[in-house]
Amino acid sequence: MLEKIKDTSDLTVSKFRKFIRKRAIKKVNKNIAYQQKKISDYTKDELRKLIEKEEKDIIAGLKWSLGATAIFAIFGITKF
């Protein structure tokens, strides 16, 4: 029973990380296109750093969004 719960939580965390990674990669691609550069202009390490930064920004945005939603729920206010 405990193993099943642990496996489920591991699966959820891995899906969440994959979701964030995909979203970060899309944002990095858009930023690179906006700068009128190509992905080949960057090294793998530079791309990893850019993606990591975007992941942190996405997580920070989600924290704010979820926190605000929780506060609104406490006071009975719905999002528009």
C-alpha cells in the first residue's frame, strides 16, 4: 500500500517536471526567435542555463498564482 502511494507521487512529480520543462523549452525557443538568433548559436550549456532559468520563472509564477487562488478561496472570491 505504501509503495503504491510512493509510486503514484513519483509519477505525479515526474509529470509535473516534464510539463514545466516543455513549457520552459517553448519559452526559450520564443526568446531565441525574438532575438533573431538560431539555436545553433548557443552551446548546450548555455541552452541548459536558459531553460533552467525559465523553469525557475515558471515555478515562481505558479506559486504566485496558486497562492493567490488559495487566498481568494479563503475569502470566497472567485477568479474571473
